[in-house]
Amino acid sequence: MSRKTVHLAVYDAYADWESGHITAELADQGYEIKTVALTPDPVTTKGGLRVLPDLTLADVRPEDSAVLILTGGELWDEGDDLAPFAAAARAFLGAGVPVAAICGATAGLAREGLLDDRPHTSNVSFYLDATGYKGSAHYVDTDALTDGDLITANSTQPEAFAREILRRLDVFPPEKLDAWYRLFHDSDPTAFEILAS
């Protein structure tokens, strides 16, 4: 694999709409999207789509990845089933490889201790407080936030989540990135001409 490979974590009832913008755009820009699950068995998304994973988490190495994307889903709050993904996020960050977490996945990172000492966001501050984490002083009430190699976002902002990943991977120059966000988030038709140029 090359560094152009994006790893998208998949698990039952994951919030498939939270990764739709970013995986489509990265695929369009030449990245290879690989789905990663805990086992090779198919998973069913929150939207009812059946996904056959490309890889198991045990087969993924940070050095083979451009970014690890973790979406939300009830399983993040229903026990420790997804804890291996949070542990993988720790390994990715330790290797200097970006990790992007939205919605419930931010709670998984909080439980792993990855948000204790760095700026981050999530759905709302008290959602993360319920994890017992020690990072509440670093919580920022915003749509999406990048702190070095860590991207966090709230559940209502898949476009802002995608924008931060696109920025971190340096996919577009600033003017095109701004136009991309204005087109998909704000429905600004004037942004299309900039993107098409």
C-alpha cells in the first residue's frame, strides 16, 4: 500500500453519512479507500448498507496509511467492542499519521485518553464528560477542529469534518478548499466555478 490509502473503520450501525463526503472526495482525488473492521465478516451501517470489509484492523499498519477515519455509532457507547479502534488511533498518532474522529468516535478517543491534553471537539461537552475523561478544559465548542494529526468533529457537521481532513492531507489549495466547503455546506453556486477551474 502507498500513503494514498485511506482507512475507514466500519462496524455495525456506524453512521455512514458522516464519512460520505470525505470518502467520495478522496476517491475522486486518487486516494484508495479501504474499509477496516475487527473481523472479515460483513457489517451493516446505520443506513442499512451491507459492507464487506477490505481488511481487518490487525492487518493495518499506520505507515501504510494516509489517515484513519472513525465515524460515530451506538457501539462506541455500549461497551468496549470498539476499543481496539481507539487503541489503533493511539498507534497512528504515535506514528505521526492523522486520525479523524466524528460523533461517537470522539468518545472512544476520550476513553482512550487521547483527548486529555489537546484541543478537541465533539457533539457537546457533556457527552464527552460522561466518559470520565480528563480533557474537558481542552474542549472547544466548534464544528470541527484539527490539532496536529488529530481531527475531531461533531455529528452534525460531516462537511466540516471532510474539510478538515482535506486540509490536513493538503488535497486542495486554500481557495479551492474554501470553495469546496461553500458548495457542499452552504450550497453556494458561485463556488462551483472555482472548483471546476
